[in-house]
Amino acid sequence: MRPSRRLLRRPLTSLVLGLAAVSLLGPADALAGRLVVSGHDSDLHCGGQAEQCHFVKVGVSYVRAGAPEPTKPVLVLDRLDLDMVRALDAAFGAGAVPRTVLDPRSPAFASAPITTSAYSAVLVASDTTCGGCDLNESSSTPDSDAINARKADFEKFFNAGGGLFVGAGANHADGMESTGVDNFYSFLPLPVGGVAVAPPFTLTETGKTLGFEDSTNSVGTNDDINCCRTHNSFKVPAAGGALKVAETDSGGSAETLVAQGRISGGGITDTPEPKAKDVIKLPSSKKCVSRRKFRIRLKQPKGLTIAAAVVTVNGRKVKTVKGKRVKAPVDLLGLPQGRFTVRISVLLSNGKALKGTRKYRTCTKKRKGSNKGPL
């Protein structure tokens, strides 16, 4: 007598519920920070002139998304008109991004902890020589001096997964000694140096992938890069490194740089791309499974975090699992004899998707007093 379809479905349901609960291992022993640094004073243009707000939104979202806890507040280093603060509200909506605001030259900043347990990212306002921005003076750099004094703290923050969004250095990063000392970016290991800017600007594939737009050249609907006057560029970093060019100027120099990696040896080093076999640990399928429990294990990759995991059984989507630690066994008790396919898709914090597939077969336990093995 054939069992009813309802009876066959019930054990599969218990399996589905078990597989949907995935065990996410603890944090990796090495994380990676994210960086966006640009000669654009997008904080001034967005906060005061309603321009480049999409640039701010894309850049800030990117650097926060790689943090261990992306919803943590941002630390804003700003003063005077608080252009970066106003830009946050204009780009995301008033109060949408939680923040702590500190004047870099204040005693409060000198002793403030800069950690990923407190912040997802640090946002540094542009230099006053951009023509109305907030940091430093035209002939001195008290804010950059204070920020550079905490270089070691920024390195630890970045290597713990924190993000950095840094505005224009203008005269204090333009590569010309006659306009002042070039120390605006000295707290970062940028071996590229500042050079004079030469518009117009062009997005690279890296910049497009991140989400920046250039409506002037039919890339999206937002004029992120050619709308406004810009104040410093960078030398192009070596190919193949962690530091990538998101935008170039007409002279071939870099206008916006981005990176994901770790600060080491006086530079930013890449973190290797994880492979599915390194992250997804599926139980062996060499033997049939019977009346046993097991877990699918996901190992946090170095430099990234697991944003979500989706489990399917025999092609049916079960559940999207989120969170750092979820524990539950796969219960095969009563599963009908036969074959089934388990697929897992893992989404990482950098947007990369990893997939794992394995086929299993169920069987019954050997009966006592019988010479027959599992069916």
C-alpha cells in the first residue's frame, strides 16, 4: 500500500525547518575596512547646494556596509557650517543616519574612542580651501594635525572593518607647495600623492559598479561628478592592488579612490576573495543518512561578513537566515527513503554570492537480528 502524499510531505517539512536554521560561526580573525576618498567637496555641494547628494549617499552607504555592524552610528569630523552633517540629512533624510559630531581640534576628539563597537564609519569633512568647506584654515591645518595625530587609531578602526569617507583636501592635497602643506590625507596610507585637478571627469567600471552616476555622459540620472567644481586629484595607484580608481579626470589622474582591505606595511592590502568551499561546510554525502542530526556550517570569511543565507530543498526556497549566530540541527527522523538536493546561497557583505549544492539519500537503520544493511 502506497503511503499518502500527506504522510510523505510531513517528514520533508521537518527537514526544511531544520535546514533553514544555519549555524553561523563567530567573527573572522581578520576584517577589512572600506574607503572612499575624493577630491570632490560633495559635503559642501550636497549640504548647501543640493548637488552631489547621490554621490554622498552611495559613498557613505558603501563604507558603512562593510562594518561588523553597519547600522551603528557614524562619527562625523566637522565644524563651522557642519556641511557633512547637512549633507547626511539631505542625502538620506533628516536624522536617518545616526551620528556623533566632533570638532577635530577639540579636546573631546583627542580622547574619543574610535572603534567599530561605537561606529560603522568615520566621515571627514572637506578642507576650507575648497571655497567654503569646514576643516583647517587657509594658512594652517589644525584639524588635519589633530586627525593625523590619531593615525594609529584610524588604522585599528579600518582593520576592524570600519569605513572611512573623506572629502576634498583642496589646497592641502593638490600637490603644489605654493598653496600650502599637503597633509590632509596623511592619516591614510595613500602613496599616490595629490596632483592638480583637470576636469571633466569620467567614471570607471569600479565607480559604476559601486553605484556612482554621471548623467552628463548618460550613466544614470544623477550628475555625481561633473556638476561642480572640484579641488584635487590623485596619482593613479598601482594596478592589481586594493586601492581602486572609481573616477578619473581629463588628465588621466584619479579623482575618486575606493578600497576594501587592511592597512599593512604602509599601504592598503587586498583581502583574498573567499571561495564557496571556504565558507559553506556541508555534511558528507558519501553515506546515506538515517535517524541522525547534522548542521550546515557557514564560516565567516576573512575581511567580510555573511549578510544572509538562503536554503532550498529539492528546488523549493525555504527561508532567508540572517544574524551572526543561529543554531539548530537538521532532523532527518522519519524522512522517506529517497534522494534530495540541498542548495545554499550565501550573500556576503561585499555583494558577492557563494553557492553550495549536495545530494543526499535517506535510508533506514539496520534492523536488530537482521543481516541486511541499510536499505
